Amino acid sequence: MTEGSAGALTVTMCRDPRQFAALEEPWNRLVRGCPTATPFQSHAWLHSWWLSYGKDGRLRVLLVRRGAELVGAAALMLVHRPLPRLVPLGGPITDYFDVLVADGYADQVVPALARGLHRAARSAVVDLREVRPGAAAEALYEAWPGVSRKLADSTCMELPALPFDELVKRMPASGAQRVRAKLRKTDAAGIEEHEVTEEEVPQAVRTLLRLHEKQWRGRGVTPEHLRPRFAEHLTRATRRMVRAGEGRLTEFRLDGKVVAANVTLLCAGLSGGYLYGADPELRDRKVDVATLLLRHEAGRALAEGRPVVSFLRGNEPYKNHWRPETVVNQRFLLATSALAPLMRLHESQVTGRERAVDALREALPAARDWRARLNELRVR
């Protein structure tokens, strides 16, 4: 660890994976004491991701302590391509990034994080993706002593945690009628719910990923979801999160057979459906899986006092049926004044890629189909 100080606080940079692993208890206390933290800031998620995706010598975890107490943190890593950057741990499979700031210490911790990160950014641009509106990272952005730029990132969909009948009433009358009819058929099928225990997680994740591949076969499955490193991470992280009450894995069984499974990540502020798999044969039985899962998750969120049911990233059409609130994540680019030209170059590359993708989608409606086919080939 390298050390510096900011007032009564001590700011250190953890580069040793073993020391990061040993931070589990103080890290989780900090998560519980940070009102903006999401499940993706838990030690279970971040450390598991590092074990599956991290590279030697790249870990950069900024820590702020008040005496022996951990009161602030930013989990980052160094990448070299296309240019040197400090980016969040969690990579593309993580829906939200935030720094951790203990409740009641923001006035001290945020400037300390900004100064510590500014020192760490002497030779790299800081690129913070998927920052949820209201995150503590917004205060870090405002306190940044160098140059900065804010961009839009992924779109997320959220619903208030309401009784399911109230969620159905948000839909147009014709849509609400169809949902009620689908649920009657689902209930008639006799599907049973089973919440997976910590010991059952490894087998349940294997079943979920098998169903997920089967569900998306021929329609462009995300290749990463079928890779061994993802399965290892999801199993390890889910097991720890189930133990800590930060996640759950629910199986839906028909005649004793698992026909659907869903991983949900949890924090005080939201319940987020992360990944599910469903047997395509359910369509033959007229079972609407998306509605089945939402009814289950909305009921649990309401009972547990979580105010938001999040679909997480993506604006797929089935989500829009429920008239959710659209929440756009943010992307913060930060750099020292000396690296301002490098940050502007990176920004131009990012916005150029986004314009190219948008133009391709507009000009070639078939591009998504070709991408789906390409993904299928990559998986095979």
C-alpha cells in the first residue's frame, strides 16, 4: 500500500489482491453505512469479479480511513488499452458503479478520495462508467481538482415497489387485461417457487445458465454469459451474497423440474433482477416468464421494504410495457490538467464510437440480427 493523508484521514492505495481479500469485514461495514451503495459495490461481488477477471499488477483500490475505521473507498483497476485508464472493478458485467462514503463523513471523505485519486491519475485518465444518478461518485466528480467531463451511459428501467395489482394498473387497459389472463394461465400450470440456500447455489447456477443458453439459443445470447469465468464468478459471488442477505436465487419448478431461475441482487434502496433463464417450453404452456418473475420480485421487494424494483440495464421492449421510470447512468471522465489532451482524445473516441453505433442502427435495421448470429458463432 502507498500512503498519504488528508486532514485527520489516512488515504492509501491497495495494490495487493491478498490485502483486498482481507478487507471483507470492514468493506461490508462501509457498504452498510453508505446509503448510495448498490449490490455491485459489495465485497462479495467485487472480489469475486477480480478473481475471475483481474490481471496481475492492475489492482488499484483507494481506501480512506479515520483511525482504524474504513470510511471511504473506490474499487478501481488500471488498464492500458486503448490508452492508460483507471476504471471500475466489475467491468461490463456490472450494472452500477459508485465510490463508498460512510454516512456522516461525506464532507471529509469526498475531498480525500478526490485528492488520493488525483495522485493516482498522474499517468492515466479516470473513466468511471455506469454511475447511477444520486451516487456518491457525483460528489467526487464535483470535487475533482483537475479537468472533467460528464457523458451519458446505459439506460436502466425502474418500477416503484407496489402491490402487483397496482403495477398492472400502470399499464394501458388492454395490456393490463392480457397480463391478468396470462397470470391465470401461469397459476393454473401449478408452478412452485423455491428460494435456493447457500449450499444449493452451485448446482442452481449451473441450471440457470443452462436455461439461459437454451432460452436465447438462435437469438443472440451474450457470449460472456456462457464462458467458464462468468459461471465461476456468478457462483462464487451469489453464494456469498445469499449468505450475507445481499442476493437471492429463486427457482421456479413445474412437476418437480426447474423450468426457470432468477438471480436478484439486493440492497436497502433496490431489488435488481440480474440474470434469469427459462425453458422455452413454458411458452407452449402460455406461461409469461417475465410477468411471473416481476410479480415474484415486486412482492418480495414490497415485503422487505425496498422502494425500487430495478430491471437494471437495458431498454428491451418487454420492460416498457410496465411504464417504468427511465434512469440514465452517467460516465465521468477525470484527469489531471497535464493529461487534459489525453482525456479529450479518449472522449472523442468514446463519442465517435457511440455515433457510429447509432448511425449503424438507424441505417441497417438488420444489424442486430447479424450481431446475434455472430455472437452465436462466437459461443460455438
